[in-house]
Amino acid sequence: MSNKVAVILSGCGVYDGSEIYESTLVLLALDQAGIPYQCMAPNVDQMHVINHITGEEMQETRNVLVESARVARGDIIDIADAKPDDYAGAIIPGGFGAAKNLSDFAVAGADMKVNPAVAEFTQAVHKQKKVVGLICIAPAMAPLLFGEGTQCTIGNDADTAGAINAMGGDHKDCTVGAYIIDEDKNIVTTPAYMLAGRISEAAEGINALVKEVVRRL
């Protein structure tokens, strides 16, 4: 069986897409471990576009797949075309795109929904007993993707943890360099920039998560 890992992106930029440092650290750690990967993203419009200098919304429309291609250096596919059988596991980096484009957690909170194509692919991978890693805010999707009682972490933010628990998840507080494993569901999560103040801190937890994911392929 292939040991290729699916890396699910949500755009390009922390405020409206994938967190670029987190995404790059994931790809670097996989490559250093000798693990092939395929970036993918949903072919949908972003919820909105943010000026990353001012933090203000821009009056334009951008596509999540097209923007994610910037991170992937053009080597990316539509997640709707991805075949779960081709992958040994999946990782979803954070950034607000996970809560705006892969889901609507940013606006709906505990009443959130996950993008159908993202849910279908990720759940199909999970049903095959394959490992899934979620980083930063992405674990907010865990209860809807993997079911009631899913253990996960976004660090220690009380409001976000409360929303996860309200959706049926089991949030565990975690430090920036550590990770949480749900052994029964084969899910690995780490806080990254939910807690990190610098790239080296984010790297510590992400490298540990990727190492654990690779161990479980």
C-alpha cells in the first residue's frame, strides 16, 4: 500500500486560508521523513479575502484551490477528485481557512458545518483506520468528522475548547510543543499557532505530530 499522505489546504495566508508556516513545516517534515505527499483543497470561493497588512477585508473573491496552489507550488488537486484508497493518512494544517473555508466554525461556532468534499474525503480515510493529523484550529472539526468523544486539542483557549466539547468532542489542554493522541480513533492533534509565539515553537509541535503520523502509516 502507498505511504503517501494527503495534506489538505484551505487557501494561502493565516487570516483567510492555510497558515503558511504550518503548511510548510508539515511538508518539510514529511519530506525529511521520506514520505510522499499530495496537497489538495476544495474548489470553492473563500469566505472572504483579508489584507494581511491591515487585517481588513478586501472587496474581491478568491478561490481556495487556486490560492492553495501558491503554497503547493502548483502541485495540487481538487479534493473532490482525490481517492482515499491512494493515501495512508491525512494532515490538515491550521490557519483561519480551516475555520472559514474547510468549515464555517469561525462564524457558526458549535453549530458549524464542514465542507462536504472535505468531510467525505477525510471520513473515508478515517473509516479505513488510517491516521489523521489536525493542527492549530483544524481540530475544531474533529467531533463532526470523527464522531462523539473524539479526543483532540487546540491548546488551552477556553471558548474554542468549549465549542469542541459542545459538539461532542473531548478537548484536552496541551502545550505548544506537545500533541494529543486519540488512540481509539487514530487522530493526532497539536496547537501550533494557537499557542506559538514564534516559528520554532510551532515547529516543535508540528514536527512531533508528523513524526507520530508517520509512525502510524
